[in-house]
Amino acid sequence: MRARRATRGNRGTAVALLLLVLTGAAITAGTDLAVTEPTFTVASDVGAVDPATDPTPPTDSVDAQTADADVPGKLLSWEAVQWGGLDRVERIVYRTRGPDGLPTTASALVRLPAGAAEVATLPIVAWTHGTSGMGQNCGLLGTAGLANGNAPIVARFSDAGYAVVIPDYLGLSPDSPGPHPYLHRQTEATATIDAVRAARARYDVLSSTWMVAGHSQGGHAALSTGNLAPTYAPELDLRGIVALAPTSNVESVYALAAPQMPSLPFFPRRNFAAVLNSVRTTHPQLDVNSYLSPVGRDLVDRVATACYGQWPDIIGNRSPGELLSRPLGTPEFETALREHLAVPTADYRDPILIVHGSGDRTVPLWLTEKLIGEFAAAGTPYELRVLDAQHGDLAVRGGIDLALDFAGRVLPPV
């Protein structure tokens, strides 16, 4: 395994932007996942919060009861499931916030290490998964490829002594209204933090100390979570952030799109309609439909219920320009893209490890080099490790080894 390490640095933002066009690197936000029927069963261990035993203080006010039920992180139910060939996995359903700030529902998986009952407290690792689609059947229990790719990683963390919480973001499960707000940094973060809160309500043994880690879209989510957690959930003690090949700086790429734009190698065409759909959801005042051609409106509507493996069939050979009726490079649209997608570069409290593959053509390395240049300009400490890997094999070619080493330093297991 070859690695390159840096703690701070600026790799040249302007040069990196130029390389975006010149290198012709293909950018997508996740790996291709086959859409198949879920391979899981629900065991008999099913539960829901009982008002008679709920520790929430009783109240005579109906409004107050409703407000309590909508508290972010409120645990609603749980059930044991078989997932990815692993035992000791439960699915929890909980309350969180949607893109509009209103209460909504999300789900997550939780796996405790063997012998968890014998320890006083367990530190938590929240693992945030990569792109799987936008429909309610595209999440952890609906996509076999997502389970097969993530279960071995979850096993590595739980076998090391951590309780692992795997959020399914918003809109990717039957309990969570769709479509999924794809790459929306705010709800990626709140869904993850509130999953940790709900898991702690389910298991008394879970500590308030935790770490967040993820790959691709999950790396984007991990950084967004780590930035928000200290202020959003001050009762939790975040210790570190690990981002493997995080999606970043694509908001600048999408802002280049305009009618008649051909299918250029550097442009993330496969994910374009999903981002447009999500910005339409998170910024209704923008009137995204007014930027779309009739073909674009049709494709943007269709990806809303489709999983990632179905996106190529929906998009076909259509160029980005065919989806648009006017350029996206307006001040209003560029602002919306930044608010929706941009990874925060300042105001982190906790240590950051970024791991990237030198051969990654899905999220090219120079995008992360641009990101760490922005970190350096903002005075944000970071650690960068570059491995001899591509996007899809980064985790198994040393990425998770480095994440576990980092976890051992910032959040030692019991």
C-alpha cells in the first residue's frame, strides 16, 4: 500500500479548476449499484416506544405531546433484521428534520459488537453510505448492492469494538417520505446526527462519544455532519471525521451547464438530473422547472423514484444541454447550488482525515486537493492520505485500515 500524507496545504484552486476541463475526468457521486429485490428478513424482535414507559415527562397539553414526538432524534420503533449476512443488526425509525426544517421521519441500521452487554459504554461510529438513488426502495434494505458493499465495512468497525450506526438519509426507505434530497449537505448531517441520538435512546450502553466516517456521497455527508454536530447536538461528543473520496466542489461544475452543452468527459452527466431534482426540492422559490426543457422536466421527474443503477437507462445518451432551456450560471442558481452541495471549509472543531485514491476517476483526486487548499486557506487542520486505489476499491485497499487507525487515536474502543 502506497500512501502520501499531508497535514496542511494549498494545491492551487485556480489550477485545479483549469484541470477540471483539461483532464476530462469522469465525475459521479457513487459506484454503480445493481437494483435487485432486498435480501433480508424481519425477525420477531420488533418494538415501538410505549407511552407508558417512555421516559419523556407526561403533559396534559396535546400541543406539547405533539412537539415532543417531533423532537429530532426521537426514537419511534425498532426491529431486528438480517442484512448483508451480518447478525446483531437492528433497524430503527426516528424523527429528524426535512429540507424545509419541518419534522419528518428517517431510518437507520445499528449493529453492536459481540459482547456488548458486558461493557459499561460503547463508543459510536456513524457510517454514511454512498449514492444509491432517490426512491424509497433505494436504501439500505432495498438495494442488495448497497448491503453487499457496506456490510463488510460495518463488520470491521463493530468487530473493533464500536457500535455502528448507518443512517439511510431521507427518502430512501418506506418510512421516510421521498424523494431523497441527493447531496443535500444539511439533511445528510441532521439525519446522521439524529440517527445517533435515536440509537442512544434504543441502547443504554451507547456512549455520547462518537465519530463519523463515510465514502463518496457518504464522505460528503461525513464532512457535513462533522461541521454541524457541535452546534446541532452539543450533548454528543464528536471526536473525529473520516471522509473517503468525498464528493466536493461539483457545485462549480454544475453551474457551467447551459443549453447546447455536449456530453463532456468532465461533467457528471449521470447524476445531473438527480441534483436538479433535489435543488428543486430544497429551493422551491428558485423555480427550477423554468430552467428545464420539456425533456429535462421529464427526466428530472423520473429519477425521483429510481435507484442509481436505473439512472443510465433514464438519461440515455442525452447531453446536459438537452435538459436545459437556459444556463444555470445565474447568481440565483449558483447560490442554490452552493447552499445545497458545498462542503463546509471552516468552523470544524474536530480532527479530519481524508483518504483518496490516486487512480480515482469517479471523484478525481484533484477535487479533494482543491478542497484541502480551501481548508488551508480557512485555517482548518486536516490529514490527507493518498492510496494506490481507485474509487470503488478504496475501502478495501487501505481506506478502512486508515479509518480504524484514526478511530483508535481519536476514539479508542473500550
